[in-house]
Amino acid sequence: MNPILAILKENNVSDEKIASLFQAMTDNPLAAMATVSELGLPQEKLQMLMTQVMQNPTLIKEAVEELGLDFSKVEAAKAKLQN
């Protein structure tokens, strides 16, 4: 299992909330950050999650694919943010 998804599941984040988070990430990455803060993860787990993402950004792609979402939408949203 993807480490990002594993951290979320270890902290009792429902599959519905996980799917919602990654859907938000594909639609609007800034909104996804707000969604992450609403998950109620303990600070150390949130920090661990962010460290995982920073050290290995491909984990996001893997998680999106594991959830059956369209990664090209993540790339498009990222491009919008960079403009």
C-alpha cells in the first residue's frame, strides 16, 4: 500500500475522506491543503505525511492511481498553480 494512504488509514481516515482528499487534489491543490487540515491527524502524523510527499512526490501519483483517479488532472492543476 502507498505510504500516504497507509498513514491516512492508520489514523482512521475513511476511504470516503481519502477519495475526497485526492479528488480535491486533482481539482484544486489549494483546496486539498484545507481538506488535509480537516482530517484531524495528530501533528506528528501530519508532519510525517508531508515529509513523505516532499521527499518522494511520485507517491502522490501512485496514490492517485491506486484510488483509480486521473493523474493528468493533478498535473493540469499543478501547471495552473505555477502560472
